Amino acid sequence: MSLGAAEKLKVSPKIKSISVTEDKKLLIKWSKVAGAEKYAVKRAVDPSGDFEHLTWVKKCEFTDETALENSVYWYKITAWKKLDGKKTSTKTSGVKAGIISDIKPPENVSAKAESKKTAITLNWKNRDGADGCVIGRRNDFFSQIVPVAIVEGESFTDEGIVTGQPYHYSLQYFKKDGDSVLYGNFSNEAHCIHLDCGRILSAKSLHGKRAEISLRLVAGADGYIIERSESPDGDFQEIGQTKDGLDLRFYDKVPKAFKAYYYRSVSFKTVNDIIFKSVPSKKVVVKSKI
């Protein structure tokens, strides 16, 4: 067995979606793990409780026909394969919840980082008839969505966040029915991160019409975009980016000697294939040499 095959199996499956079928069953779909021979599907009625083994499947989907209406179920997936005659598994996927309900989820859920305070604001399209909305959240250190607030209306500002930490939100409506509460389906996840804009610590001119830009480290950033303008109030254009979040030095070849150029930086991070950017840093000026 090659080392490459073993390494591929170390990639955990990710649950892509849990949806309700036309005949009111829960359909769970997850990402394929290269080299996996089968997947174990586990379920719990409480995310902090014990997960029971439901079945083994070879495909990257499973329909839970035993799920009851108006009950929340939590699922997780593990990929398996024999290596050198022994069974081996990946780490378990993150936990994701599903429910069979006639109450449809909030639509057009979006998440945006605030620029003037450490917070993320959620917006969504409201539906008539709901008595409230449960805001669920997870971050990269916790595998399952947990409730953080119950609100009315179509927006919520989450101020209990940490800069540089990706957050993932899923919303769920509920309706009061006498002494009971009926919960609706979960919305698609909205992803966001609040990034510090960072700062250019120093900028100096070098011979050969070059400029050296030194940056301050930003927690959680994948890298830094460098923008340049020929005037302090002009349009800034991206001229390049660093290779990663620990690369804090950037060199620029400017078009002309003995001319002032203005620079600023933008932190960025990719979360679930979406690129999030900070607001630009304060600008600095460099006068180029010959």
C-alpha cells in the first residue's frame, strides 16, 4: 500500500446537505473521500449524546427512512478502508442536523463582517407565520451548530465572535402550537469571518525603482493583498499578494523613478471556497529611486 493512498484516506468527509425528500425522509449527502471503500453513518437525537451506528454505505448519500417528523436528528460520517489487511478510518465529519418539518427555512441568508466593530451581521428574507427564528452558529473548533440567539425580524448582529475565526450560521424558524413549539427546517449555512485590516509597518524605497513593504501579522489571515495608487485620493489597484499569512514582506517594481506611490494592504481568508477580505489599511507613501 502506497503512502499516497494512506494520506488520501486521512481527508475527512464533509456533510454537504441534509434535505427532506418528497415522501418526507431525510436525505444526507457528503463529499467523497479518495480511496474510501465504505462510509459509516451515525445518528443522535442530542449532539452531545451518544451517536448510534445506522448503516454502512458505498455511495456518498443515505436516506434515513426511520426519522420521525418534527424531531431534530444529528448525523456524522466516517470513511473506512482496509490498509495492509487492517481496517482504518478517517476522522469523523463535522456534525450536521436535519428535521422533517412543514415549516420552511429562512431564505437568502447572508453574513457580513462589520467594519467598525468586532461583529457579524446576518440578514435573511422573513416568512409569514413564524413566531421567531433560532440563530445557530459553529466555528472551526466545534463540529456542530449550536443555538446562540432567538430573534424576531430579518436581521441579527452577532457580537460574541473572535477576530480571525471563521463562523458558520444556520437559521431555523419555529411556531408555537399551544403548549408546544414546532421547529422548522434548517437554512443553508452562511459563512463569514471578521478580519483585522492589518497595518503596513514600514515602506521604503530601494534602488532599481523598487519599494519594500513590511506588514503586521493578522490573526487568521491566509495572506495580504497589496494595492497601489499614484495619488493619495486616486484609485487603488491590486498589484500582488503575499504567499501566505506569515509572509509579511512584499516587493514592488514601480513604473517610474522619483515619483510618489501610495500603498495599502487588505487581509484575506478563504472560507468554504469564499474569499473574505478586510477593509483596507491606512495608506503609506514611498518616493521611488532610480
